[in-house]
Amino acid sequence: MFVVLCTLVGRVLAEESTPYRWLWSHSLSGSVNPLGLDLTSRISYQSPLYEGKKGILWDSTLWEVGIENSLTPAYDSLSLLFHIVPIAFFDLRVMGGLRYAYDALGFGYTPLAEYSSPFDGDTRKKIDRRSGLGFRYQVSPTLQGAWNNFIFASTIHWVFFDMRGVEEAGQKYFYEPSANVVLKQTDMYWGNDTILAYRFKDKGLLLGLIHSITYVPGSGYITERVSLVGNHTYPLLGTLGLSMSALVGFYPQDRYLSYNTGKLYGALQIRLQGRIK
């Protein structure tokens, strides 16, 4: 499983000035329970949605198009992205592209017999992995708002997979590491991330609480997590910026990672980003 902490934090730290035209970023993320590592690179073009329209509801509106690549020990995903903020309290992101699972490091496509198949770490080590090409699509609308230094955002994710390109696996189900769930080769899951945070504007610091839930309609599987989040942004030379994010939490519900077993969740991300007017 990989964790991209900057996505949710970036939404609630909206730019207060006119968006820059070109943006790029590189981020390195890691997590424990489940164990994961991810390197994500993105380049995009961004522009105001309403030229010259002023007001609290319109200052942060924009549209954005770009390319994102996510590389982990299990897969490489290359996606086109579209992002639009038509009004300050609503944000929509759409992504779609190729998902290539590779077994060079022993973490490739993991075939399973059914939804109820065990997928804990020890079981997955005994399964022969595969390499193969598939597709991944995601739609993520967000409702967000702010009052003084308090920030709120709630995002729903609908994520769709088509992994029929791994025909030789011989099984119709697989373990999806990014969400730590079992899916059919053509399947979907949905999730929700809700954050309430306080922003220390003069210090570039944000502290808050995140509630996350993931649900697989085909199996009824639910995983739920509650985490404390912290984000600190450092301005560098010119338009360069460095941010660090950390999460610490637990699982009220999960088949293998519940707090009843004494397992806590942790994640860390370092992100370098730049902008060109």
C-alpha cells in the first residue's frame, strides 16, 4: 500500500493568489501497517477558471490538466489527470491511465481465488506473483470550507480497476495493495477521507484529525482508520517549496489491522514542488 499525504492536505491549503501556469512535484511516501513505499512525480498546467472574477467564492477557482506517475515495489501507474475548482467550496479531480504490475522485486500482481481469500502479509508471501498490464480510473469530488484558521474537507473516491490483461494468473480476483483490499479483475471500491484541521499560517504548519473509510461493494469489506495528521511547509529558493507530512493512527475496523490486535498505523511523506509563472 502506498500513501500520498499531500493530496488531501494540498486541497485544504489552497493558494490564495492567482494560480501559477506550470507546476511540478516529486514526493516520497512510506507507511507501516500495511507496509508501503511510493514515489510519485507530477507535472501539470494550471490556470484561473474565471479571469478577473473576484470574491471569496471565486479567488481560488481554477482548472488543471497534467500527468502523474506513481511507482511502488509492486506496480507503476501512469495517469492523465484533470482538476477543476468551479467554486471555492467544491473541488473535483479525475484520473485515468495504465497500471503495470511487475514481479521483479517479489511484490507483483497477486492472484486470489475469491473475495474471502486471506490476504495478510504471511499468506501473500506464499503466493506466486505475476506481471501484467491493466487500467485504473479514479473520480474524487471534495467539499471543503474554512472558518478563521479552522479547515474542513471531505473527499469521496470512486476507484475502478480493469486487470484482465493478467490473463495467465488463472484467478478472477487479486490483492490491490494501494487500498489493501481484494478485488475482482474488473471491480471498484469507494472511500471517504474527512479532515478537520487547524492552520498556523505564520508557521506553515497544519495539525488535524483524519477519518478514512474504504468499502468494496462486491464483498462488503470495510476498512476504517482514524489518524492524527501534521504538515509543515518550508519555502525554499524562488518558487521551490518543501513539505513534510506525518500520520499516526489506528483501525476501528479492518480484517487484519484492527486496533484490537495492537497494530497502529503510521505514514510519512516528503515532497518537493516548484512553480513557473
